[in-house]
Amino acid sequence: MNIAVYCGSSIGNNPGFTEAAKTLGKWIGENGHTLVYGGASKGLMGAVSNAVIEAGGKVIGVIPDVAIIQARKHTGLTQLIETKSMAERKSKMIELADAFIALPGGIGTLDEITEVMSLSSLNIKRGPIVLYDTDGYYRPLKAVLDNILSAEFGRREYFENVLLSEDIQEIAGFLGGSSD
């Protein structure tokens, strides 16, 4: 399974964020899945990609022609795809992926995972979507999603394929893979 992971190109202020990225990367690599991610060597992106590589897995980086992002390019990937823009990068990652996971990250991570949710709600792109809720990072977003439902701007079925969890075994089960 190709799993798109969206996350920060920095590590944030909580060591648990890096540990979650490493745990997820190790699981992806050990279970024969392929990581599809933003192509950076730093931050949580670097942590998850390096863990996949160390576990013997495949990693596809998708990186836009943006100087600040190119400066962080990971050079040890299975495959590196360069795109002309951020929009093309998002589109390529969605095209390549069968499942989607958001680790903690910034506005770019939020943009990417909510686009996947939107496409899923329209049945344009389906697949499991996970908000990896390290130390409650995504609980505020969950409150927003709950508010969308209660205000009747969305239907419950829009979110049937979305999981909020920080438990790798629960995430593995949701994705349909082994957690061992």
C-alpha cells in the first residue's frame, strides 16, 4: 500500500512528535508499505522517511520547485519526483497514495489533509484517512469536524473513513495492515 504522510518540515516543540513519526515510519517500512511524502530531509518529514528507509521500506518523495523546500531535499530516497508547483505536488501525492496520514504539522499539512477529506467526501479519491493525534494535537480539528456535522454542513458518511488516533495498532488495523 502507498501511504501519503503529511507532516511538518520542522520537529515542533514536543519530542513526542518525532517519536510518533519514527514509530509510523518503522511500521510502514517493516510492513512492506511505501511512504509517499513531501521529500524533505528535515523535521518530521526527515524522521518518518529515515525510519522507513532504516526499516527496509520504499520512500517516494514529491518535491516542488520552491527554493526553500529544494534546500531540504532528501537525497537517499527510493524515488524523487520533482514538480513545478505546490499544487502539482499535492495532486501527485494524492494520485500515488492509497491511504493518507497526517502527523503534526503546520498550515501546509492542514491544507493537504483537508483537501484529501474534501476529495473523499465527493468520492473523487477514497482511502483511509488518519489524523495521528500525538498528545492531542488534532483534537481541535476534530472539534471543527464535529461542528461541521452538527451545523449540517457535512454528513456523517463524509467522515466514515477518517480516524483520529495516536495508537499505532489501531491505525494499522484501520489501514488494514499488520501492527507487528
